Amino acid sequence: MATIIKFKVDGINDEMIVPSVNFGMNSSADVSNPTQEIDFQPITVTEFSFSILPPKAETTEALLKWIADHEVKGEAKFSISKQALTESAREIVLKDVCLTSYSESIDENYSSTSLSIIGRKVSVSGIEVDLSQNR
């Protein structure tokens, strides 16, 4: 059963199709001292790295402008669903979103666009991590 991932960001009209997205959440824990409580460090969220199917020309222009202008977008959302729609869509929402990487690979038969983004707040399936509180 195929998974469909759509990506939408404030200020860009096109909803982009994403073949796959990679991200992670990390926290370290100090378990070295048996007489003290375990000390957890704040959660960190990695950048969201993904490719998009060839976008419209105006979408490419908007993405290039986004990274060149160091613009912070209000919200970006990944909607993830199964093709058969037997279950509800899963959402990943980022707030105060920065485009940190834009790259294209072009040859005579194929082209791809890859992006990396990070947000101040990240919500995965309703679980929110506020990275501004992790300082």
C-alpha cells in the first residue's frame, strides 16, 4: 500500500508531492551515577530533509526566494496518508519555519529538488516540541 506525502508551506501556492521525508528527535540521558535521578537533556529535532517531485516554475522561484531572503515562514505541514485511505492522515506541522538547504540535480533524463527545513515548534502526530524552550 503506497504512502502519499504532501507538503504545504505558507506563502507558496503549490502543494508539493514528497516521495520521502527524513527527520529525527534526540535526547540524551545521564545514567552514570546510580545514586542520582536520571538527568534528561532537552529534546532536539533534526532538520527535515526531503525531495519533491518536479515543482512548477513559480514554486521553484518561491523556494529560491525563501532561502535567499532568509525568510521565516509561519507554518509548513506534511500530510501523510495511505493510498487506500483506511486510516486518517498523519500530520507533521512546523511553525516559524526556515529553509536551510535547497539543491537541484539535473541531467538530460531527470531532475530532482531536495530541501531541508527546521521550525521553532514541531508537532508530530499532536506531540509538540518547542525548540525555543530547550535553551
